[in-house]
Amino acid sequence: MSSDYGQLLDATIHHLQDLKSRGTRYVEVSTETLRSLSQPPVRVAQVSKPAVSPISKSADRPIEKTAEIQPTSLPLASQPETSSPRPVVAKSSVEKSAAFAALRDRVMVCVKCAHLASSRKNVVFGVGNIDAQLMFVGEAPGADEDAQGEPFVGRAGELLTKIIQAMGLQRGDVFIANILKCRPDTPGQSSGNRKPTPDEMATCVPYLHEQIDIIQPRVLVALGATAIEGLLGKTMGIMKMRGNWQTYRGTPLMPTFHPAYLLRNQAMSEKRKVWEDMLSVMGKLEMPISEKQRNYFTKVQ
């Protein structure tokens, strides 16, 4: 494959992925273009030619008349999101901060889901270091998060903080966000949470994709099945996915149990599974791991 063709292909894939992350599902593509895409790239031998000025070169070229072609729709879903790297949004720290601030301004006034906007107390944008190497992604805000405007501040959040600290980090070292920025409404209920609907996720998850593009973490951790579905579009059970490395647009992604699961099931074996996932994350980030850390939640302490 020629370098020019490869660069063009990469640029096209990145453009399609950007459109998809913003909620676009179809693009217009002509039948002629589809025929061309189905053919392998043609290798053209390099032939030395005398220098020709751009003006004379274009003047000598005959103008070809092309037939009008009816475009056809190509679904973006056919483009695998996990295969291509994410685009670089901001290079300098100033540009990165400005892009993040602009995104936050848009999210904080979002009313795309009218029923959620009318019932929420706060938009839960996300919290942490925008230069973080590690990013945790959860499902949606609960009652405590909705009240405080910060993700993972309830009982599950306290447990997540302990996990982060056991890794030798602080909450301020990582970034924490959710698939949804508003708490899923629970009409008639004073407590309890519900899973986001597919429509709610499709509407809100582009904001999360933008956050990831700006932060550019080295590793992502998906907390629970809903986070995996929002990031990868996969609906496989968390029991099958957990502990197995995935890839989100070129970034390693570790699926693991949501902290709320560990609150419901406090068996040492389940805690050890999550901790093994975190050890794997630490290894991927080339973090130091002590013998004590390796033995957490085992009989040997």
C-alpha cells in the first residue's frame, strides 16, 4: 500500500469515527465511490517528467464531463470504532484546557433529553485531571451524584476511591466520568436508580467520547456492562468481558465490575477479581507494584 493511499485511508477513517462519535449514523456515498473502494489500490510506477508549470499543466488537460450519480447511504455502524486510533484534538496544554472548558460549557446547559433535564439537580460532567493517564468510566449519576454534581461520591464512589488509593494514586490523579451526564429519572421514587435507555445513551455518549479525545488517557477502565456498551457498543455480559483487555479507538480498555456490584457481593473472591484487573491496569501503565499490593484480597497478606 502506498504511503499516500495509507494516509488518505487513515484520514477517512478518522473523519468517519469523528462523525459517529457526534451521533451521525449515515453518510452519503456515491455508487461510483463504492465501486472504487472495492478495488485494490493501483500501484503507479514513478516516471520522471519534465518540469511543467501548474498553469500550463492545467491548460493542456481536457475537461471531462461526468455523469450525475445518485448517492447512496453508507451506515457508519459498518466502521469498527475499536480499530482506529482516536483523533488528536488538542496538542498544547492551553489548547487542551480551552477545548475542555468549551465542552464543559456545552454539557452543563444540555437539554437534549428533556425528561432528564427537567428532573436533574445538577449535570455531572466528570472530575479529575485532564492530563490523566488513567480514566474510569461508569454508568450514570445516582442520587448522591445528582445532588453534588460530581461522579462517584456515594457508597460506590467511596469504594472506587479506596481502589484508586490502593493502586498508589489519588482521585485527583485520574479522571472519572459516566456514560450519562444526568441522573436517569425515577418518577414516583424517592430512592433507587435505573439503567439508562439506549436512546439516552446514544444522545449523551458523544460528550464522553469528546472527553476521552481531549484527555487522551493511556488506559481506560469501564466499570460495569453499561460502560462497556457505551464505549464499545458491545452488550456481552460483564461476567464474560471482565478482566479481558479490549481496545477503544487505539486505547487499551479494561472492563471490570462496577463498585456497586462489590457492595452487593462482598465475597473475597469477587474483590480479588477486580483487584487483579487493577493490577493488570497498573502493569499496562508501567506502575510499580509491591508484593503487598500483589497479595491484596488473598490469604497471604
